[in-house]
Amino acid sequence: MTHAATKPALIACLLALAACAQPAPPAPPVIDPYAQTAAGAVFQGNLPGGVIGVEGSAEFFRAQVGDTVLFPADQTTLTPEARAILSRQAAWLNRHGNFTAIIQGHAEETGTREYNLALGARRASAVQEYLVAQGVAPGRIRTLSFGKERPAEVCSDESCYARNRRAVTVVSDGGVGL
């Protein structure tokens, strides 16, 4: 057989082999014998985001849902932006009933310690009331005020003060910290 005749024969063989190829069968599920169900937990692949269970983690809550709402100076009124974040928080908490939350109220550095502790407490309560109104069980939420004792930033200008007027929702699995 000549070199010119070998090439078409080789291509024909490759095409015939390709036509016979079968897709790989799906991998069988992996069963966790220690799961709390009768059949065990079935691994069904990675969830969106590439990590198993990401949506149900405190890290996801902080980064994707949002854990901080800001307030105007000397106020406890929830802004439209704060309500949007709190609506996402409530939806997440309602989907993940095993998590509890501590709402930390904060204030800027101006004013007395006592005034800022009371303001931080009122801010945390405003957040708690909103979450409860959205269906989160009151027993899953606790409030705590830091006043001006734990600023996000130490500063002396208005734009920085605005970042310290906040309430931070800290979630934990299984009631740790409540």
C-alpha cells in the first residue's frame, strides 16, 4: 500500500472508531453513612460557586447576603438600602433555620459613651424588629450594643463616621453564642 492510499484508510478507521464511542456513564452517588437520614446523604456534585454548601455558610451570608446596614447620623430609621439588605438577611435566615444571629449595634466616635451605647442598642433593636417582622423567630436573634467602642474605622471626617453608624448581623450555626 502506498503512502497516498494509507491516509484515507487511516481516516476511515478513525471515523469508524469515533462512531462507536459511548459517553461515559454517570458516576454513582456517594452515600454518607453517618447522615441523619435513613438513606444517608447523597452527594450530588458541587453547588453553584464551586464549594459544597456555600449558600448555607456564615461566609456566604457575610459576603453575598450582606451583614451590615448603615444609618443616618443620630438615627435608628432604616433606609431603603438597609431594608433591602435586611430582606435578604431574613430570607436567608428563614431558609437556614439552624443559624442564629447576634445583631451588633454601633455608633460613630462623637458623643458620650452612654449616648452611643443607647444609640447602638436602638439600632440593633430596629434591625431585630425588621427581621422578626419578616418571619425570623425572635428566639433566634439577640442584640448587643458596642456604641462607639468598636469603630469600623478610626477617623475624624464625615464619610468615615458614616461607615461607623451601623448594625452588623453575625450568624452562627446551631445557636453558638446565644
